[in-house]
Amino acid sequence: MKNNNTYTISIYSENNVGLLNRISAIFLKRHINIESFSTSPSEIKNVFRFVIIVELEEEKVKKLIQQIEKQVDVIKAYYHTDEETIFQESALFKVQSRSLFEERHIQNVIKDSHANIVVVTPEFFVIEKTGFREETEKLRKDLAPFGLLQFVRSGRISVTKSKMGISDILNTFKKDN
């Protein structure tokens, strides 16, 4: 029986054309499904961070990290369990405006979920919710009866509880040059 766990893979890299394609090819070749994906600039100038969520056995994650680190543009890759990270997702919900004015109950749904209304127009309003996937999914289900027009959720964003040491690695490269 497989002992799959959820892992957050963090990849620090240069922002070069084609890297995403090469990384996704590594997952494709191994038939690994990506549960969530996001990328952004990191805390280090000119270094980007990919955050990829997978459900795998630890041995397979270790091998995956080794393959990812072989990519020329990759500076360093890490993997962490959910217990080793602090993570959230964001979601936007577009709902018919008449619901906001005609259905008092929807205001309680929004308040109880700790969501925020970010835009109100005569046709629709938009709610923003940051939290765990279960929380954004619950709000999606709660809003469906009120005329949910659109829904989008980000990939997981995360930081580790312990120091990752990527800045130390980059400083070593700077000293060598």
C-alpha cells in the first residue's frame, strides 16, 4: 500500500523562458499530478519561487527534487510536509448583486466565513477569501444558492517554519564570482 503524503515543493530559480515547461515535463514523465501551482518573485532580488503541491511517497519526492535540481536555471529545490509549512490560498467569488440586497442571510455567510467584499456593482459583487482550501470550498458551496457567477482559487502559497538557507546559498555564489 502506498503511503502518500502532501508535500510542498519550493523551487528557487532564475526567471528564464522554458523553465516551467522543463519542470512540468519532469512531472509528466513520472505521471505525477500537480495538485496546486503558483509562482512569484522571492525574497531575493531576481530570484523566483515556484510552489508546487503534490501527493506522493517521500522517496518519490526526493527523486523528483534531484531531477528538478538538475535543471540549469534551478538554484535550489526543497520539499516540506504540511506540518513544516504555513500555507494559505486565496479565492474570489463573483455573485449576483440582487442577492446582497434581497437575501439578508448572505451577509451572515460572508461575515461568518471572514471573507471581504471587494467590489460592488449593480450587476454583481466580488468577495475575497483567504484561508485553507476547505474554507474556500465551503464558502463556494454556501454561495452557490445565491447566484454564484464565477469562482477562482489560487494555488497554495506557503512559507516554511524553519529557515531554508537559500540566501546563504546565493551569498556563497556571489563570493565565488
